[in-house]
Amino acid sequence: MTLPAFMQAFPGLDLPFPEDVVTSNAIRSDAGLVVFFTFHKDMVLPPHSHGPQWGSVLEGRIEFTIGGETRLYGPGDSYDIPAGVEHGATIAAGSKVIDVFAEPDRYALKA
């Protein structure tokens, strides 16, 4: 699945991961941040926590550990991470996800 051209034109994020591993296209408002992530290589996301997050897998698979519970997520599956709950993941190359963060400044938009 390829994002439509108008969505590919959304700004990327200043992420702490190389662009050959993951790319992003985002929309930000005062109410939150919506991000379309594309994972080009397998990636391990270390355990961390922040404000509320919701996401849905469009393609591929993610093994998420949320609050100590590990589950495999595939296309059509969604996850809901409450504020402050530690979570981490192993994300397969080729995965595409939509993540929605309650914190509009969770990641900075690229200039």
C-alpha cells in the first residue's frame, strides 16, 4: 500500500531513528499528532512511556509489549496505550502504521 501523493506531502518528523529505517508523514493540530509511519527495516523500539497513544497496523506486523503484556498485531489490529504506561515493540520491515498521539509536540515536524 502506498500513501496517496497528498499524504506523502505531509511533513516528516524529526525522529531519533535513521530515515533508512523509518519514515513518517504527519499532521499536527493543537489537539494531537497523527503520524503515518513506514518501516523500511526491522526495528526495535526500546521501552518508554509518554502521553496517550492509539495506533492501527495497516501492513506488516508489530510485536508490542504494553504494560508488561506482549501481543502480536497485524493488519487491521489497533492498540491503545494509556498515558504513562511503559511500552516497546519489535517492528517488522515493510510495516505501515497510523499512530495518534494526544501530545501535539510528541515529535517535532521537520523544517
